[in-house]
Amino acid sequence: MRISLHHNARAARRGPYPFQATLSADRAELAFAEISRCPLYAPTPLADLPLAAERNGVRRVIYKDEGPRFGLHSFKALGGAYAVARLLSDQLSARLDRPVGPADLVRRDHAGGAAAVTVACASDGNHGRSVAAGAKAFGCACVIFLHEGVSAGREAAVTALGAQVVRTPGDYDASVLIARETSAARGWTLVSDTAQSADDPVPAMVLQGYSVMMLELQTQLDTMAERTPTHVFLQGGVGGLAAAVVAQLWESLGPEQAPIFVVVEPERADCLYQSAVAGRPTPASGDLETLMAGLACGEVSQVAWPILAAGVEFFMTIPDEAAVEAMRLLADGALGAPPIVAGESAVAGLAALLAAGRAEESRRRLRLDADSLVLLIGSEGATDPEIWRRLVGDERADRLGIAA
């Protein structure tokens, strides 16, 4: 199976974590304190994949399954809603000249003030769903910009939360620009998970929400009497998820103990890979036509990129068929765990691990060996059941209860 693998020499020489102004352990703890107060909060499970470990000649492969997250079926439930809470709290605190916290918003103590605010974002589906859920919980209006490639099923999931959907021509990057311009013109609060400027505070808020996954992971590994991972395979997109994971593990473990990070993208949506090769933010080389819809991004996040450029040692691309194979293996329970429902973007890390494991050269370059403990982030479940059925098959979908 064809893959491309780029070694980032700068990250191989990384020193102490230097990006606390953007993402820090203290801010991750603050996000955890707020998010864990939600009545629906529960840590997502960590699955053991012993047959994946056997296939790749490593000691252990573990998979953090974000499918159950808050009933929204994606890790992005942690980020968008948290950013909405932070932004609303800040705006109302300034307007009333006294502190207003997320708990006040949930109680609707300031319903009139919240109702006067409109939050907005561009999305491939999952981030918009999280922002819409936050807006519904806190009582503000919400507009989500979805580009023409977003499925009808993902649009329905957003509108079910009460948000207004605006369809935009072109791809994800075009929808980001339209959302930014429209929000500025109409005075809406933009809750973006990507940025044109490295000092944009809003995407950093979103990423702080994602950091909760790693705080959960550390507790789960302690329960398993397991050490920290030697390798983490992370899906790309604009780089937000990867930056949140890299930042948390790099800062908490230090440069010597932090894992080898591998960022994975579709071969036709490879903006992070191309940026790593060029040594600066660079657009994707392909047409963004990939079934891994959540990773179909042509431009990197300027907030995420400095962290990835300094901390990620390997950047990798995979073909779409590798993701489909990984989805089916998980659904069949063929990797040693009970069946797992994983969306097409969720499995990029697993697909990359399986592809790399087939070739001795890539295993050697990645330093995968019999002592390796590999962490994968299963970033979503079946966020569009119709697409999941089409890719994985009706028989599997029926067996796992995925609605037609």
C-alpha cells in the first residue's frame, strides 16, 4: 500500500515545551474542570487492540474511542462547546462588569444577554455540531457554514440542535473565509477551530477543550498499570487535534519522555505534510477529494502549526482505501477488541500504523519495535450513518445497530 513518510529533523531535536502562551497544562486543567461539570460528561473508553500489535510487531496498541463523546460522536464535542462557553462568559462579564461563568450560562441566569449573541463557524460537520450544541445549552443563536461537500446527514445533525445552516460553494477553506467575512460584517462571534494568525485566542480555546482527552488518558493508563506511549499516530486536518495532544504530552512528560508523534493525512489533502516538507505553512498538493471528510483541509491552522513543526517527528499520507480497511477491521472485531464503530476520519492513525507495519523500512524509520506502545485517537464514530453503511457494508451496519 502506497504511503509517504517525511521525517522532521527539527522535532527530533526538541527541547522543553515552549508554547504555554497557546496551550498549557494549566489551561487544560481549567478546561477539564469546566467540561467535567456537565451532567453528560464521562471519559471515553480506551480499547486494547492486541491483534493490531501482533500485526505490527509492537508490544501494545491502544485506541481511545471518541465515538461516545457527549452523544455527538466526535472528540470535537470537547472543543466547540467549551469555546462557546468561554466566549459567552467573557462577553457577558464585560457587559455586566462582574464575573459570569459557564455554570451561570447553563442555569440561564443571563438568558436575555445570551440570546442577543450569535455564534458562528465553518465546519465539515463535527465542529459545527459541537458549536451548535454549546449554543443550544447556553441559549444563544447559532449559524453554521457548511461547504457543498458536507453530507446531508451531517447537516441534519447540526439543524437538529437548532442551528441555522448556510451552504457555501467550494471546499472547507472557502467556507472558512465566508464564515469569517460574514461574521465580521454582522457582528457575530466566530468560534473557529482554525486560524490565520498564531495569536488568535479562539482556536486556542477550542484546542484547550481537546486537551481533556489526554488528562483522561493519563488516568486510564495509571489504572491499567501502563506507562506512557512510545508512539502516537494522529489524524491531521488543520492540525488542531494533533496540536492539543502533542502539547499536553510534550509539556507533561518533558522532551525526553514524550512519544514519537506521527501526523497522518489523506494523500489528496496533505497540507501538514507539505508544510513539513517546505518548513513553513503550505497548501495541500491535492484536490481535497477524500472520503476522510473531516481531514479534507487545504490550509493549516496558524495556531496549531508552530506546535506541530517543533514537536512532530513524522508526517505521513495514506490512500482512502487504507481508511476503509481499518474501519472494517474495527467493526469486525478483527484486531482483538470487541467491534468498534469508527468513522472514516477516526481511523487515519490506525490505517497508517497498519500500512507502515507492512514494510520493514517504514517500521525502522518510525522506530517501531517489540517494546513500542502505540496510542491511536479514534476521533469519531458514525457521524453520518448513511456514509458509514456505504463504506463498511450493510451487514456490518445491521449487526452493530447503525440506522439505515
